[in-house]
Amino acid sequence: MSQKMSLKEAERKVFHTTTNDGLWDIFLGGYFLIFVIAPFLSVSLGDFWSTVVFLPFWGLLYLAIRAVRKNVVAPRIGTVKFGPIRIAKLKRFSYIMLGINIAALLMGIWASLNFAKVGGMPSYFIGIILLTGFSLAGSLLDIPRLFFYGLLLGLAPVVGEWLWNNTNVTHHGFPITFGTVSGIMILIGIILLIRLVRNNPVSEDYSMGEE
């Protein structure tokens, strides 16, 4: 039993190492920039196209992250193949996040169809969706900082709405609140990546394999 527990704990530590390179933090921060820039584009492009124009940006960011992981991270910490327990957790996480995204999409469609009655999706609904999604991700993936991100993202639309009602900021305050949260995520990601590079020199075995 102790051997099984030690192997499980070892895999958990390896998983934490692979998720502490900061790259997904940077990607998430880049993803939520849509709430910062899209409101300004919606005036000229409309709500749909102001979102679609971000797809090439996200694609380029994803490719850049893969390149950094391959050329900077992998030579330092290697590549990992996880066991069935961790893979099952990742699958459950994927299914749950898919369900949350579908629910968010249906709520968005309902809000758009009933815009005249409800004035769009309430800010606290958006906050609840983001908080729930990131809390589940933090629990299933054993990544504590996702709870922190979920809290920030859950508060962002609510605080933005308050700023819009009380200080007359534009676009429901989203550029300010989501811009702040995105900046925090990207900054944390950069710090984690720099720390990984400093603390993990390129392994000799990897270098020899590349020759």
C-alpha cells in the first residue's frame, strides 16, 4: 500500500511540475483579453465578429505556447506520460468543462433572444459560471491557483457592473476588471516560467539526445 501511495504521490508531484511552467496561465490570460478588447470592436463589427476575430490570435498564442513547451520546458523537465488514474481525472475534467461551456452557450443564446426583456445575461450569472468552472478545474486537477483565478474572474463582471453603474466607466467595466485579471494571470505565468528556467538547467541527457 505504501509503495502504491508513494507512486501516486510521485505522479502528483510530476503533474504539478508540468502544470507549473506558467504557459497555461499565459494562455488563459490571453484568452480573457477578449473581454477587454471585444467590447470596443463590437460597435463596428457586431458582437459575433468581434469575438470571431480573436480566433487567429488564440491559434497563434497556442502554437507559441507549444513551441515554448517543446524548446524551452521539455529540455528542462522532460516529457511525461501519466497513468490511468490521472488520465481518468483529465477526462472527467474535460467532460465537466464541456458541460459548463454548453450551459454557458445556452444561457447566452437565451439572453440574446430575450434581450429586450432581461437586458442580456446578468453579470452575476457570468461570475457564477466562471467561478464554478475554475473551482471544479482546481479541484479535479489539483491546481490551487485555479481557485484564485476563479475568484477573480467571478468577481470581475460583478465589480465591472458596479463600476459602470457608479462611476460611468464604459462597457460595463469589463475592460478594466477583466484587463486586471488577465494581467495578473499573464504576470503569474511569466514568473512561473522564469522560475522554471532558472531552477532547471537543460539536462545533459536531453542535450545528448538532440545531437
